Amino acid sequence: MFKANFSASPSAPRSADAQAPATTPGLAGLPRWDLSDLYAGPDAPALATDLDQAEADAQAFSNAWQGRLASLPGAELAQAIAEYQRIDEVLGRAGSYAQLLFAANTSDSGVARFAQSINERLTTISTHLLFFTLEINRIDDAALAAQMSDAALAHWAPFLRDLRVFRPYQLSDEVEAVLHEKSVTGAAAWNRLFDETMAGLRVRLGGEQVTLGNALDTMSSPDRRQRAAAASAIGDELSRNVKLFSLITNTLAKDKAIMDGLRHYPRPTSARNCANMVEDEVVDALVQAVTEAYPRLSHRYYALKAKWLGLEKLEYWDRNAPLTTQDEPLIPWADATKQVLGAYEGFDPRMGEVAKKFFDHAWIDAPPVPGKASGAFAHPTVPSAHPYLLLNYRGRTRDVMTLAHELGHGVHQVLAGRQGYLMSSTPLTLAETASVFGEMLTFRALLDAQTDPARRRLMLAAKVEDMLNTVVRQIAFYRFETLVHEERRRGELLPARIGEIWRQTQAESLGPAFNFTPDYDVYWTYVPHFIHSPFYVYAYAFGDCLVNALYGVFRSGHPGFQDKYLDMLKAGGTLRHRELLAPFGLDAADPGFWQKGLDVIAGFIDELERV
């Protein structure tokens, strides 16, 4: 079915929907994307034609193939898959356009209506295709093996392999069709309510009504009084809406529990792990390794930070406090572009060449403007087009790192596109590889170029905080989700109870250096991953630890690393994590694997303790 997912940055380290004035020196002329490579506009004749033709083709496809798949020769089944991919990519192009248009204009009711109408139309059209994957999964293993002896069908082996992971959880065609058609009035509708509510929130700061993103950004202010005021005001605004957010969370958690029950998934996380093509045991090993490392990572670092700031205890709103009272110099977009491209090109000119396309063409939307989606993401769209990046660039070092992160996604998506629409997407656990690696390349290049010891210390501390946000904080988020979903199976959770779980999991992860007040109990409400993609968040920790281990192999001078790395990105979704990591001598199923990644963070903290 047409893919509506994209790769987003972790919400915690990049709560970045702050609205920088368009006239800020150095930030004028930030690039806006041009979506005309997909469609000229919502009323474009090409869009209407594509949808009409896709509907006719989907109906013809159903008439031609339904009920025949198990008896087809391998070559004919391969032909059917190719046609399915062609139609699905047309739907993907239209869906991508609607999503991107809405992301840049979330508060525009006309755009919201257009995006919803496209979503409903795509759901209707794709109903004709729904039988295809369900019927493939009903083919007996022996019969499919016989069909696979044909080279034409063998090409589609990765697609079939990943599809059949869901075979044990598949329902009858009739039930699957009902669930599919009702999706637009189910989870998708609650997602939309969350997005539009978040976009409309305003926090009162300094006599002004500002966006939630602006207020969250103020919690990184050098002025502690400003941080405290922002934290209190955010808590007040979120508290005013906590009943609505609790209703959304309870409803979606119950909806997921019903679906998991119908499909017989053993636990709330199992569906996500299947989608990520990773075993439950591997994820459990990651979570256990990170939680056991809390004391030597986050607890130790934040104790150091409290000492550096001259505080006995950190308040929760001190977590992102800068270690200097001096304002960070603004980094113009041109400088950010040069720094990131330099890091990518320095690693390998071939990767730099792909990265440069995003700047040479209008593939990036950078300015933080009202009504735009918060944070940052990379959307792959379809292989016949190209990815797009959404940022909210405010000219700080963290924004440069976000650019490096999303550009990594974009490069990965371009290179994997040659696998075709059905086999280009990687599971979330591997989707973060290129993005986190790109961040590390950029950070190392900037750190190596820095000669001022004080500045190097600040940069190193900022990197540690980002890594803690990506690994420790995301696992704490995952723990929060797990507890909420498990408890929701026994009944609805009151807002106060969700807040208790939130405070418990965050206090465990951040450690005794912090003091948490009751107003922090509503801060779970603004994390979009909990709403849009349950249990998505552990993929950030998976990716960060994986890249730390991978980067260690690179720094050790592993022969042919660049060629192997680019081959890994080009593979898209055709290989699993064990196959992708094997050329580098790594195995995520090895209990010691995660320690390699966590040791990198611990090593940075060791270095900070020495300065």
C-alpha cells in the first residue's frame, strides 16, 4: 500500500518549531522547497489525471489478478508485482505531495482539507489493491518456493520476505478491507486532531503569545529566569489541554490494543518490531543495555553539568541550559551549507555529490515560519522524484547538526531509490544510520577545526547532550510508551496517572541531579511520536549506537570502508541488519554490540571530566 512515512529527527533534542524572525541578519533568504517536481499545485490537472488513471488501473489490476496468484508461474507473479509497484508509486507521489504541502501549512484550513481529501481518495483507490499482499501471504511456502525458482520473481525476494513477516498476523480479506477503509476516520483522524491542536497552541511569555516551539526554544536560554518562566508557561498551556491529549492518547492506545488483539501480536511493541524487521530480543537487549548504562552516562553527565552551572540541583528546565551565558554566534545558512557539505565531501566525494543536489535544487524548506510543522524531517517521496527536507533553521550549532542529520536521510533515500518503490525503504532501525553518521562526520570536522580549548569543551558537551537525548532520552520515551500501553489494556488512564508514569521514567533516566516539579507531569503531551508512530523512538537509540560502533570501525582504518558504506545505503530495504553489518565485522545480536556504541558516549564524558 502507498507509503506515508518519513524520517523525522528525535523530538527531544530538536524541539525546533521556534519561529525566528525572517529579518534576522544571516537568516534572510533561507531556501523554500519547490513541490512542483511532484505537482504544480493542488488544482493541477496532472494530479487529477493521475488519481483517475490510478483508480482505473487499480480496478483493472484487481480484475486481472485476484484469486490467481497461487497458481501463477513465477514470471507472471513477477509481472503482477511490477504492475502493483507502478500503481502504488503513483499513489505515493500524490500522498507525498499532500503531506509535504500540509507540513509547510499546518494552520491553513484549505490545505488541511485538501490533504484530508487526498488521503481519503488514496484510501478508496488502494482498497482495490488490498487483496494483493493478503493473497500473496496465503500462498503456501512450498508453492512460493517453486515460483521463486524463476529469476524474474527472485528479483522480488526481499519484498516477499518482508511481506511474509506479517503472515502470522494477517486477518481475513473482509476484515482487512474494513480496517483499511475506516482508517481515515480512526487513527488518522486523531492524528490530525493532535497536529492541528498543537499548531494552534500559544504560550504567554513576556506579555506576548508565542508558539509552543518558541517557548520550548526559550528553555535553552542562557538566562535561568527565562528558562523557568518558559517552563511554567508551557506547563500551564499544556495543562489546559491535557484532557484532550489524554483522550487522544487513550483512544489511540486502545485502538492499537484492539488491533494487536485481533492480529495476536504478543505485546504492544511487537508490531513495530516486525515493521522494523528486528527481533524482539534484539530490541530488549538494546533497552536493557541503555537502562543499565543510565548511571555511567546521563546520571554522571548531568551531575557534571550541575557543578559547571554552580547548582546543587538541576530543575527539569535546566536540562538544555547552555554552559555559557554568552549568546551563541549565529551561523548563516551559507556557512552551515559549507560546513555540512565539506564534511560529506571529505568522507567521500560521491556522497558529497549527492548531498549537493539538495542545495542546488529547491529540495529544502528551511525557515521557521508560523504555521509550519515543528522539528525536522526528510521525506523520501518516490524514486521517480526525489526526497525533500523540512527544517526550522535558526542559525545555531544544533541547527547545523540537524541539517547534517536530515541530509543524511536524504542521501540515503536517493541512493536507495534505485531499488524501486517497494524495496527502497529501510526499517526505522536502519533508517537512522546515514543521518546519525552524517551528524558525526559534521561534528568531527567542526571539532577538529576548533583550536580554542574552551570552545572545544562546549562543543563536546553539546555533542554529549545530543547523544544522551538520542539514546538515553529516547529509551526513556520508549519505556514510558510501553508502560502506558500495557496499563491501557487494563482500562483508561487518567491524565494524572499518565503524568506519574512520565515523571517516573524520566527521573529514572536523568538521575538524582534533577528536581522534578508537578508541572513537568504534562510534558509528555507534546511529543508527536507517541501519537503518530507508537514505539518509533527506540529506533533513534538503535541508530545512534549502531553508528557509534560503525564510526569506530571507520576511524580504525577498516579497508574499503567508504565503498562498503555506500553499498549499505544503496541496498535500501533489500538486506536485514545482520547482512548489512557483516562486512564491517559487526552484529547487533551480539550482547557486546550495544556496549560498543554506549562506550563512545562514556568516552566523551570521560574526556569532559578531564578538562
